[in-house]
Amino acid sequence: MILYSLRCTCDHEFDEWFDNMADYDRRKADGTLACPACGGHQVAKAIMAPRVGKTADTPAAPCGAPSCGNPGGCPMMGMG
């Protein structure tokens, strides 16, 4: 499943789930994709910011290497 932010030509923004990228393309092409606010069928993907699971202040999980967690960085990430 993939969540897209969409926008119609009336500038209504809404989110919709799709099975995959091809599902969005198919529904757009066959006219079954519509704005829930106005019913318009001219809908396009809106610019989206990526959702990241971790915040900047959350430390990364150790990789299990003996030196992981050392101030020098993780050798598995090429930083040690």
C-alpha cells in the first residue's frame, strides 16, 4: 500500500491509499479517481515531504558490530 497526497484543479488537497504506483496510474487513466470535495476527476499528485520513522534526536539502533556505539561511528555504515 502507498499513500499519496493528491490535489484537484480546484486546489482541494486530500490523501488516498493505493495498492501500488500502478494502481494510481490505472485509476487516474480510467477516471475512477475523484476529489472527495468537488467530485472533479482532474487529480494529480501533490508535492509530499517524505515521512521518516526516526527523529533526529533518536539514536540509531546498534548494528551488532563490536565497535558499534563507539563515538567513532558504526563500521557497518562506513563511518568507523
